[in-house]
Amino acid sequence: MRLNDEKKWGVYAKLLLGIVLCTVLTITISSTILFIYFDRIALQQDYKSDLRDLTQTSREVIHMTDSAQSLTFQLYRNMNITKLMFYPEPSIYDSIAAMNELTNYLSSMPYIESIYVYNPDSKYVYIAADSGQNGLLTKQELSDKGILDLLEHYREYTPFTPIPRTYKSNDESGTKSVYTYLCYDGIGRRETLNSAIIVNISVSWINKEMADGNQGQGRSFIIDNRGELLSGDDLSPVPFTAEGEKILRSITDNGVEGYSLSRIDGRKYLVSYTKPDALDWRYVRVTPYELVTRNIRGIRTTTILITLAILAAGILVSWLLSRKLYVPYGLIASRMQTLETANRNNVYTLRQHLLRELVMGNEPINLKSLRAKLSHMNISFEFQKPYRLVLLRIDQFQQFSSLRGADLKAYRYAMMNIASELGMKFYSVETIEMEEDTILLLFGDSDTLDMEDETALMLLLRQIQQAIREHLHIEISMTYSALEQQVLHLKALYNQVISASGHRFFHGLGAVIKAQEVVRPDSKAYVFPVDKEKRMVDALMAGKTEEAVVCVKAIMEGTKAYPIGAVQSAIARLTLTLNNVLYTFHKNRLIDADSVPVLVTSAVEELETMEEVNVAFQTAIEYLQGLVLEKRSTKQEDLIRRINAIVDEKYCDPNLSLNAIAYELDLTPSHLGRIYKQMTLETLVDVINRTRVEKSAELLNRTHEPVSEIAEKTGFTNTSYFYRMFKKYYGLTPNDYRKNLM
């Protein structure tokens, strides 16, 4: 059983649905709290992981700093290497021995990228490296130009403090990122650099933890002791944006480790940073926030899906249980509803029947019994007060019925409701279903509006038309009666509006007709205009279509001053006349035998306006003339074919002429010549001569007969005339024509 009524949903459904909604709400609130809590835990865990990796990197840098410091001390104590630092031009043996010592140190410490020995008084820079430039290189040959700039400004750097930088190893192999440790001797009056040892340690050895972190979620950066921000991957300087500058300032101003959630370039990030280490360096890691909370968001999505599943299951269970619990009540409610509907329909049917019989005069008029019947049917309309009838007719009803005939009853009921709702604002209203295309309204006095105010009535009727057009897409015509206040005159009043509604034929679709203006009880009897009918027939016989149409319109226009029955009579008479003309044309073989025998096929009831009738008759007349013209054209074409056949067959006959062919076809020469020229644009004499000349040309080509004999064979009796005609068509004499063929 379907539960369409709201009462059948009941208390049980509301109770079960309330429980489901409370459960879903509880899960949603608790899930939201847990999501916020887990989000904070995820941030803390990710921060601790970042801090651990960054702190380990800091320790590696400090450890490498100690190793570099120890190495440089050893190099300064090495006798062979000191010769490179203090002798402007050491011997070749000292140079080789010192380079071997440097190579040994380099081999024992794999994390060292290269070692430079610098003597400002020497033209060489001594380099020991695993790859790239190696050996004794002049300053011009040295590809690492940055080290020369660094040595020139050595006072800007603290000894044994790592200097992150990137340099070009040689011309082919790109760049290298290293931590450079500078140990120099600047003692003396000149306060210039006396010697220096540079140790370059590979970034990959120190930033191992940072690289592992970068492969995971975010990017790592270094803030050195000079406040510069460097990439943790290749130690390249990172350009600042306005947002980055603000974040960097907040980190450097804060001397402790920590983290923050910051928005950079419109994207949210987790920024973790360490406190300054022994080198006054700080390490920073930036991780996209969505990567940090990826797992948490997965939990949130799962929770939402579970909540929706619980909600859907709860609604389904509530619906099923409510159906089961409400089956007994549903049966009772359905029976009660059925009884109410049947009773309401029965009362409506009885009301309509009583009012319809009363209007049509089939109900006995006894004021006392009638008042009792009306009261029993709950009809409060008072026929002793002034009232009028308004008849609504659906325009183009045949077309409407074919398209929406199945719902006609519903449309009529809707029209009655619209008219009743609008009319009851001013009148006491009753609506009655009459014929299929008509509805009758009773407008009674309700002390709201003066019943004699026809201006207000017209405005109301136009409002009803507009409302039905907008809501139902139906066009209607309306006819209203004069005022009456006697129930005994109800039938006569109804007949009056029925008769007047037929004048929609003259007023057009959508008209509002005043019955007493169009119904003329003292009008003369209609007499069909036979003279106009005769002129129409004569015009049809003469093929004058426009004149025939004008006659039809004049005949129909003449019915305006008479009752609507005159219109029906005129239409029937014109239909019969047109079909008689059609029969006459058929009898005289002016049209084909299989032509349509009836021209005006539309029923009179389907032609609702004069314009429609005129169009129907004009279409019939044009169709009739089209049949005649078609037959006439076919007949003339057959005549032309017969004439051409005679010419082709008898061209050699000297007596063949226009008169001979006309005699053979039983036609006058002038008529035959005129038809032939109209159809071919040539005279028959020219066609005969051209045919004879063409045949003679064929004989000149195929035979050696004399020209005079050929002229005679092709129907020419005069040789000189033959020569003249031949030269007219070919531009040559027959003899010259034959010579050219040879």
C-alpha cells in the first residue's frame, strides 16, 4: 500500500526518524571534535619529525666544522704543505710531495669534496679534488672564481664557520654545492692575507637528513648566520616574497624552536624551525598542510560516508516500519477517503444535474419545491434577485479535442474554478457544465457591485479570459445575457446566449458578445443572393479565380444582418454550387476523371469564423482552377506532339501546310497556329520548312542525287525557294554544302 497521505506517516515514523537524526547528529559532532583533535596531533607529530631531522642536520654541520678545523690544523703543521703556502715558487719536488699529502688527506676523508691551498705570492692555486679541476692552476685557469672573491673579502667571514655556496667545477660538468671552511693567516703589519687553506665539504654528506625529509613531504631551508635564506637541496639563495619575508622575520625574531601554520602564495603550509645552533644557523622545513592532514582527511571522509549510510539506512528502516505499523490505519483512512470522494462526487453530480435541468427548462418550476431542492444541494443562488448568464465557449474546439480530448473533463473543471474564483469577488456565482465546448456561469447580485455596470462586467470577463489563457493555454469566447430576475425566464435567457454565441463567426475568436445586441427577433428572412452566385459561377467557368473569391466573400458578408442560421444556409448553398461546377468540369473533360469529387470537406461546425470559411472556399476555388489548368496544359502538350508527328511523317508531301494539319485535327488554322506558337515559340510554317531542309541536308550527305531531285523528295515544289530556305538555315547553298562535305 502506498503512503501518499501525510497522516499515514504518523507518530512512529517521526519517532524513528528523530532517533536516526539524533544518532547522525551525535556522530557528526563527535567526529568533528575528534577531527580537530587528531589534526592537532598530526601537526605535533609532523613538527617533531621535522625538528628531529633538522636538529640532526645541525649536528652534522657542527661535527663537520670540527673535522674541518682539525684537518686545517694538520695541514698547517705539515712541512711539505707549508712550503706551498709560504714559498712563492717551491721546487717541483716540494710541490709533488705536498700534492701527494693533500691527495692522501682527501682519500682518507670521503666527505671532503676538495682542498685548496692558497698563497697570494704564488701564481698558482693548489687543488686536490675527486673530480673537476685538480693540480696546479693559475688564477685565470681556475673555474671556481667565487673562492677568489671570498678570499678577497675574507674579513667578512668567521674562520671555521661553514660558508654555504655553489661553484662551477669546470667548463663541462655543471655546478657543485658545498660547505666551504676557510682557514687563513692574516697576521702582519699589512693585515693582508698571507696564506689560506680552503676545505670544501659536499652538501650531500651534511644535508643527508634534510634530503630524506624533502623526498617525503616538504622542502628544507637554511638561515645562515648572516640571515640569508638558502635552499636545503643545493644551497642556492631563495628569493623572498612579501609573505616569505614576513614569515622569515617572525622566525629570526623568535629565538626558540617551534612551528606555525602560514599561508604562502595562497596555499597553507606547516613551517617547522629549529633554534639557533652553535654556528648561529637555523634550519626550516615547509610542508603543505594537506599532506600533513592527508590521513586525517581520509578518516573524515570515511566518517561522513558512514554517517550518510546510517542516515539512509535509518530513513529506510523508518519508512518500512511505518508502513508495517500503519497498515491497519491506512486501510481505514483509505476507505474513509474513498467514501468522502464518492460522496463529494455524487453531490457535485447532483448539483450539476439540477442546475442543468433548470437552465434547459426540464425541471418543473415550483418556487417552494425549487427553493427546497436548491437548499438541499447547498446552492445559495437567488433567482429572485437580478442575475445574468455568461456562456464560455472553447475556441477551435475540434483541434483542442483532438490534442487534449482525454483531459477535457479536467480542463473544463479547471475553467469553472478559475471563473468562479474571479467572479465571486463581485457576484454570487454558480458554474454549470453544458455541452462539451461550453460552460455556463450564473452571475447573481451580491451587493458588492452594481449588476447594471457592464463596464465592470467586461473587465471581469477579460480577466477570466486572460487567466484561462495563462494557466490552461486555452482560448475562449464569451457571451453574456441581459439582466433578469425571474427563474421562469431562465430557459429563454439561455437560448438567447446560445444563439448569440454563434455570432463568434462574425466577431472572431476570443470575442466577448453582448447577446441583446446580436439577437434580432424581428429580423427579415434571409434570401440567398442568386445573382452573386451566378457571377461566381461565370467567373469560375472563365478561369477568373480572384473574381470568384470576391463573390464568395460578398455572399458571406451579406449574412451579417441575419441570424446565425443564415450563415449555415449560405455555406451549404455555396458548397453545393462549387461541387456542381466541379461536376460540370468533369463532364466536359476539363479535369481528369480521378479528381476529388468534393471540394469543401470541412463540416460547418468546424468553421468557427468568417475568415475560416472564406479561406476554405478560396482554397477550394484555387484547387478547382488548378485541376483545370493542369488538364489544359496536358491536353495542349498532347496536341503539340501530334502536330510534330504529322510533320515528321508527311514533310515530303508538297501539300503539307498549316491548313492541311488543322483540317486533319479538326481545328481552325488560326486556333491551331496560336496554340502551337504559345507552346513552342515557333510558327508551324517555320517548323515545316526547317524539317524539310534538315532532311534534304541528310540526302545531300548520303547520296549523289541532283539537288533538284532532293528538293522534290523533301516537299519543295520550287527549286529557287528551296535554295533560299537552305541558305537561311545553313548559310550555304546546297551545292556549296555538298562540296564542303567532300
